Amino acid sequence: MKKKNQLREKDNQKLKQQENEILIKLSKEYINIQQRQLLERMVKKEQIEYKYECSQKILVVQKDERDNDDCC
């Protein structure tokens, strides 16, 4: 009986850990989505512009600095 309880407790701990890992991943993804949406809104308001250069990295450039193309 004690052994079953220990196994059950161990399983519960594993499940809780997996749940926490999933929550962390979801939180990070949510933050990424929020950042992307913020950047898109800023682009629409013409505060910044996107530059897709340098091995697919997204460079965010202030509107008044866009003539300076030293990226790599």
C-alpha cells in the first residue's frame, strides 16, 4: 500500500513538472506573439520599419536611422 502511494506521488510530481514545462513554453510563445503584434502596430504607425537581412534575422530600425545599413 505504501509503495503504491509512493508511485502515485511520483507520478503526480512528474505530471506537475510536465504541466509546468508546458505552461512555461506557452508563456514564452504568448510573449513572442505579443512582441510581434506590437512591432506590427508600430510599423503600421510608421514609427519603425522592418528590415529582413543578415541571415533571416529581423532587424528593427528606428525610422530616422534607416539610412545606416551596417548590419553584418
